[in-house]
Amino acid sequence: MTVFANDFGSMRSDIRFPGMIRDVFARFDFTMDVALVVRAQVEQLETDYLQRIYAISESRTFEKFSCRYGFSERYDHIALLSTWRRAAKNRIVVAPYRDCRSRAPLMDRLVQALGLQDQSIHVLSSKDRCREIVRSSGPIAVEASRRLHALGLHRRITGHPSRVGRIIDDLSRARGLDTQKFNGNARETLATIEAYHGKANEWLAATYWGNSWDTVVARAPRRRPNELAGQFVHSDVEDEIERIVCWVLTHTKFQPPPFWLRRIDSLVERGIESIGELLGRPI
């Protein structure tokens, strides 16, 4: 069983989910091995933020989002592994998303670490081994999504909200607007979050790789922030954002409610989200 750190963070340990999965495998005479794919928490935060943006589920800036969740157990690899280690009886493999020691595709590295080379020949083609499906929104699409969420569109969408996120991305790309991936403006906050998780990361690296974190985990290339929220936006860019917002509102036939009602709805949502976290539910 291979799980990304993002997925570990969205699973509740208090309902004995790892043990339930282990018992299901045992019924068919399988033993559960768990593979955790990790990367720097700051990269994981941006991925989670963009997933929420894609689902029209976020109106906060990336910095506010990072301040709210970056110090939680959701991004503590040791905390995420604790229940799984017991359920899998320490049959754990930890692999970096990008590995300083190898240029092999992630899937190849996982297969080798799990000792499944012979079995994988029959189920994984060479294309499967190298395939990485990445769809990331650009800064204009992110800003349009934030504004639509603030207007309350996410409460009126029928079907899966990510279909609206896809429309926003397609619109911005079709107009030649988002040529770069979104990069949040939260450098100081991210540095603090990275330092906060540093000790846990080093323990994980020493335990599973016998090495330091930075020796094994390759970081994504640093890019200049291009987030538009809270920044001066040129009039031509502002016009393009508003065109996308208006197009989506028109085609979804959504009429934003008055500001005071949107404000109340937002407060209720944040309250429910906070209660959910206290009960162990994911964000």
C-alpha cells in the first residue's frame, strides 16, 4: 500500500483505519507494507493549497493558509506514521518524492524499496513507471478562484467543484495568461515552518535512510513568488481576472448573495472547519 504524505494527513487515526486495512489484507493472506512518500513540508503546503484552490474551497492568501495549518500534525511525518507503524508491524518504507541519490522515477524507486521488481513487470509498463500527472494552477487562475470562493460560489456548485477549477485553469491558459505555476508569497512563514519540522525530519531521515534529511530529499527549484493576493495588480491583469470571474458566474448562473450574508456563511464555515480539526477530521 503506497500513500503520499498528503493522503496520510487526511486519514483519521482514531477510527483505527490502518488496522482495518491490515485486517482486510489479512483475510486474503496478504501482509500489509506501507510506503510513505515525503517531501519538504513547504512544498506539501503549496500542493494542499492549490488542491483547495482547484476545488474553489479557499479564499485565504497562501501565507494565511500556511500560518493556519503549517504547524499541525498533518505535516509531521513522524506523527502521521505512528499508527501505521503499529498496524504494519514496522513494515514501513519511506521514499522521498525527489531523491538526491537517484534520478530514477519515483515508481521505480518504490518498487525497488518494496522488493516488488518481479511482480511489477506484469502490471507496470515503462510509461507507467515514468508517468507523473501534475496539473498546477497559475497565479491568475488562483486569484480568480479565491474571488469566486469569497463570492460564495462553492456553496452553490452542483457536482464536483473541481470541474469549475478546471474551467478556470483552461480559461486562463487559453488566453495565454498563466505561463508559470503559482508560487505563494510566504517566504518568512515557510522558513519558520521548515525550522519547526526540522527535528522530526532529521529523525525520520536517520531512522529510515541512515542519513540527513537534506542529503536525501531533493528540493524543488526555488522560484520567485508570483501570488497576486495582497499585491499591486496591473489594470490589464485585473481586467483578465474579472473576465474569468464574470464568465464563470454567467455560465453557472450564480448570483452572489449580499456581503453581510456571505460574511456570516464564511464565519460558519471556518467554525465548522475548526471543530472538524478538533475531532480529528482533515481540513
